[in-house]
Amino acid sequence: DYSKIFFVSSRQGSSNNKIDERTGQFFTDIYFSEKNKKGIWSKPVPVQSPINTDGHEGTLSLNRNGTTMFFTNCQVEKKKSLGCEISVSQSKDGKMWGSLNKLQIKLDSNVTVGHPSISSDEQTVIFSSDMPGGYGGKDLWIVTKWSDKDGDRFGQWSDPVNLGPAVNTDGDELFPFIHEDGTLYFASDGHIGMGGLDIYKSELDLNGIYSSTINLKYPINSAADDFGMIVESDFERGYFTSNRKTYTSKDGVVKRSNGSDNIYQFELPPLIFSL
């Protein structure tokens, strides 16, 4: 019902509560906040163990009823990154999360994966990776569940498939989000855009392929980094992250942010015609 939001933050007070010398910021953890009847968000609370660890917990995705979380987990040892993988945890009430399991997909060694997005039917996961066979940088890849009940791999994930040149470039494609209607939103610094990471939209064609990409332009995108868009199922309303230095408030006043990553809400008003 969109009354709770999960997000990633490098604020002080993380599980590690130490500065990562590689980034100059605290280690990232996953937090959540709940909206009351007046539309006011509560003070963020960190998700408890075993989700948050001494490493970095990153971009996440929930299934439709909020009982399964797919998220990025990056471990660091003695100032050295050990790479990132996708972890999965389940919850009965959306508060207490169970043990972590690694997303069982076939990967080469020394490959980094992260930024998972699960489809509404839970049969597809799109993620970002630098695995061989891509177009350069980090690409978006897709895995699907085997559905042949008579086969040996029923319920297992397929081998990763690259989403192709309409989506991927020689730059980085990151932060995918699969809308309930199958539309893919993602961030890229390889497509022609407004600067930094921009948010793009790609829809499935008649063959079920993401064959074209559209830049969402201003005011969603800016000259800064814009990424991490999530969109509600029934309305053009949702959230994204940006490190833009100025923004326009609800009352139309231009304000200045601190230039770090902040979460923004957006809404596309319905078109009303008078005939």
C-alpha cells in the first residue's frame, strides 16, 4: 500500500559504524520508514540482523507482498573489497528477516553482481553486473525461473542473459526497476543524457524484448546523478535519488541541497480534458 519505504543510507550509526576509507563515508545499511495517515514519514530505522552486516548493504527489491527481499551485499576485508553479490531473505511480517541465501545464478569467478529487481510475478530478476560478454562497464542482465514442471531445473534460475544494445552501452547501466506492467526503469551514464547518471525507460516490444530506450528528461533528470527510480503500480508516482544541488519544493520555491544523495518524490498529474 506504499506506506513503507526501504532505502540505503551511509549515515552515521550503521552496523559497522566505521568510515570506509575507500569512500570516505560510513558503511551503508538498509533502513525503512513508515508513513502515517497525515502523510508524514517516521524516523528511519535500520533493518535488523542478519540483513545489515559489517559490510555494505546496497540497492534492494521487495516482492509484491513484501515478504522476500533481494539486496546487494558487498563485503570488505582489511580495506580491500571482496566484491558484491545478491542476497535473499524472507520475512513473515515484513519486520523480522530470516537467514540470508545467495541468489543461485551461474556466474564466473571475480564477477560483481548487484542492484536486483524482482518482477511482480517473481519469475524474473534483472540485475547489474560487470560479467564478461557485455557491452562495457556494468550491464543489465536478466534471469528467469524455469517453469517446466517435468524438467530437472524447475524453480531454478536460468543462466544470465544480457539485455542487449538498446539498453546497455559501453558505460554503466545500474539501478533497474521492473514496473508491474513490465516497463524497465534504469540509470545509465552511457546513453545521451543531461549529465552524470540519468534515468531511462524501456518498454517490452511485441517480441518481449526491450528494444528501445527513452530519457525521462527534466525535471526527473538533471546535470547531476539521478538514479534509483521506483514507480507505483497504478499511478505515475514514486521516488528516485539525486545529488542535484537545487530542487523545487511542492510550493514552487527553489531550494538548495547539500549536494549529497537525497530521495525525491515525484508525481505526474492526470491529464484532464474539458470537451
